[in-house]
Amino acid sequence: MEDSKKAQVIVIGNAKGGSGKSTTAMHLAVALMELGHTVATVDLDVRQGSLSRFIENRRAFAHRQSLELPIPEHTGLAPDSYGNKSAGRVEQERLGDLIARLGPVMDVIVIDTPGSDTMLSRVGHTWADVLVTPLNDSFLDLDVLARIDGETLHIAGPSQYAEMIWDQRKKRVQLGLPAIDWIVMRNRLSNLNARNKHVMADILGDLSGRIGFRLAPGFGERVVFRELFLKGLTVMDLGSVAGESRLTLSHVAARQEVRALVAALNVLPPVVLPSNVPPLATVLATE
């Protein structure tokens, strides 16, 4: 049997809400499409539905303005259960079937996950070739990665989320699949040269070696990232869309931030899997 093409799967994950996952997912999808990649998006957080609404807004805006905007093939996948093991296997199979369908025809699949620990979120993380964790630049959000001693600022231990990622990594190793490339991006960075900013950088630098992630450039605290949601636009569209043609220095800087993140992902041509590697969903369903 011949080897088969497999799209690179980029999962946007963080166990805490409000970290900018959907904004990151949408900007990555559009930026990758502008580079010539075929991209599909999957929303595993359909209750909140931020990514799905982002794409709906984009379709509506493109229709109203008669524009040809790059829009990824999108699917929202709802959970089937609340902790029921057998129903959890159904979720695994549904996501596995979706990725099996998209893998041969797409270059990249971007998956947006819920800001909570659900079965569907865990399965989504297991599929990650690249895991991107947006992290707001605060000690409150740092808690999603590790427990920090308030007196000494020493790392007391990994968080439940970090341990969950370790579990998903082990499952991929058991399957003979490439290791998850885990990337943490510092999000909503302030322009102020504050002490907190430097302390965060030091702790994350130490933590990256301990729990196995690498740091990538993130997005600054810019109003433009929030303003464009209702039109379904990204900063990559600014300058080419009617009514959005005036570029400010902040807009240019925002576009550079997105490009820097894309460059850090090292998106490669689609992976070719040996035919003897079992489907991930099949292995998960037998656990």
C-alpha cells in the first residue's frame, strides 16, 4: 500500500478562557492561506463558538462587499457527552474521521479548543503536530503552565494542563508519530518596559526547558485585533480591503507579529505517513 498525505495539524490550546485562542487560530489560518497553503479550521468549542462566528462574519462581510476573501473550510464539532467514557469514544471517532477526510486534501488543519478540560479538547491535543498555547502576560495566566511560589518565584511544579499535554505526547510516541512541537506565545504584551514583563520572561525561559515547550513571538495589546472580529477580518486583510485600506504604524506592527508567529511554526509540506501506522482515532478508541 502506498504512503498517504497527511495535513499538518496545528492545535490552539489553553485550559483557561480569554487567552486569545480564536483570534490566534483565525489569524494563523488566513496568514497561511495567503502563503499558498490550503487550510481547514475546526472549532471544538462550539458552545462559545468564537472561531465559528469569526468565520461566519467573514463570509457575510465578503458577500456584502462582493469580495474574494480567503476563507478556510470550516467545521464546528460539538461534544457528545459530559464525561461518559463510551460517548467519549464517539467524539474520538468523529474527530478522527474528520481529520482523515481533510488530511489528504488540505495542507494545514487549524483546531481551536475549549478553555476547559474536556474529552474533546484532550482528543484534539493528541492530534497536534504543533500545539500553540497563547498566554496572556500575567502571573494569573502563567498558572495554566506551572505552579509558582509567590515568595521566591521559583517553579513549584507543572500545572494540570501541562501534565495533560505530557499524557497526549506519550500517546503519540506509542503510535510512532512525531512528537508534539509545543509553542507558547506571550499574548497581549504591553509596550511598557515593566518589571513584571521581565520576570515573566525569566520564568518562561526556565519553564520551557523543564516541561518542553519553545517560546514564540506573540501579539501585542492592540485594539485592532478585537475591532476586526465583527467583520470577520484579520490584520492580514488590512490594506487590501475596501474601507480598510488605511494602514497605521500599529497595523503594520500587528501584521509583522502575525508573520513572526507563522515563521516560528516552521510549517512544512504535508507529512507523509507510512501505511503501517494505525489511524490515531482507532488506537484511542481501544483504550
